[in-house]
Amino acid sequence: MPSRSLNASLNKAKEARQDEFYTQLPDIEAELRHYRQHFRGKSVLCNCDDPFESNFFRYFALNFNRLGLKRLVATCYAGSPITGTQLSLFGDETEEERRTPYKAVVTSVRDATGDGATSMDDVAELFRTGENELSELEGDGDFRSAECEALLDEADIVVTNPPFSLFREYVAQLVEHEKHFVIVGPQNAIKYKEVFPLIQGNRLWLGYGFTRGDAYFSIPPENARDFSAGVYDPEKGLVHFRNCTWFTNLDIKKRHEELILVKRYSPEAYQK
């Protein structure tokens, strides 16, 4: 069971709309290795991810050919505190311009720099040469905006870590648009009135989850003060939660494993 302090920290962040929790690449790799067969020939959308800050985008870009992807699209929103802080591709000069929301559309990944390997430098070079598309969004990049919904309609599978404070709306949108997805969310979401009926109706289920239930997310340094001691590690810049998990509606082997039962039902032990 997650400790009260961990729940309190996550709830505090949720109430304050501090949703900048950035999933670690090893956690993404550990979960998505169970879904590889689903990605071949598909268009993947990461609609809560700055292309050059998000480890989701990094994972799919670097594994684009191995997974056999048809298309990879990522969008970021204007309020992201890290948008454009690592790499500027527009030649912007001001911080406000660097944080302009944009979309990245990848249809090809190859050794564009000629160094004998494929890396994010190659992905960036393919944007610069126009072989892949990088363009500013008209709006603020919110997943609920009309232009982002249009990108959603074009996608086959959505994979991301959506804002926890908007998790209900986010899942509702995916269901409305009948999309397959693999997303990170608060474990308590299984009790949401908008989510539990989906589980009950076999339309959504839990993924494999984080190793030993430990989820580590990087956060903007300015938000670190809002987390209690024991949850935030200042040396690593990571916040640790045990009440987060993966949600999906893609078929995985875990769903067909026989459940090992260790007790029998008795009316005396379970009166309700």
C-alpha cells in the first residue's frame, strides 16, 4: 500500500495542477517491451510530450525502425516549463519564443549525420532538412484543442504520461475517439467513476506497472520545494511515487495468465 506521505504529495501536486512529472526512459522501455507486436505499421501519437524533452518521443524515435512504425507524432503545450530548453530548431531568441508549442511528425529515421549510428542528433537533423516535419501549433498545444484532436483522429495508438489533474478528461477523450493507448496514471484512478466502468466493461485494464511499484519522475527544480522529504531526491532530481501505474486497452500476455489463488472463500471470513 502506498504510504500516506506519498499519497499526500501526489494529491498536493494534483490539486495545485503541478503535472510536470517526466517519465524515466528505463521505465518506458520496461513497460513497452510487452507491446512491441502492436506497433508495427502503426501511427503513434505522444500528445503531452515535447519532442526533444520527452522520453516517450525519444523511445519511439530511436526505436522507429525496429518497431516498424509508420508515423510518430508528438505535441507539447505552451505551459510546459521545459519546452525548448534543450534544443531550439526555430532559431528563436527569446524564452517566450522557445516555449512556443509545436508538433513533430516523424516518418523516417536514419543516420543523417553520417557518424555510423542513429541518435537524437540524426532525428534533429532530419527536422532541419525537412525530411521530417516540425511546425508550430496554432493554439496552445492542449490535447483538448481542435488541432490536437485532429491529430488524435489520425493516430492508431496513443502513448504518453498525461496530466494527472486531467486524467478523467484525457481517458474520456481516448474512449470517445475509440483509440488504443498505453498511458501512465494515478493508481487511484481505478476507483474514478469515469474509469471503473471501463475496467468493469473490459474496455481498459492495468499494464505491467513499474518495477516493484516504484515510479520515479523528473520534475522542474522550481517545483521541488512542494514535495516532502523522502519523496524528492535533490541529488537525482527525481520524485518517487508508489501510487502510479500504467493503463492500456491493448491486449497483453499478462491478461491471459492464470491468477494464482491462495485462499478459499468462506462466509465467516468475508461477511460482506
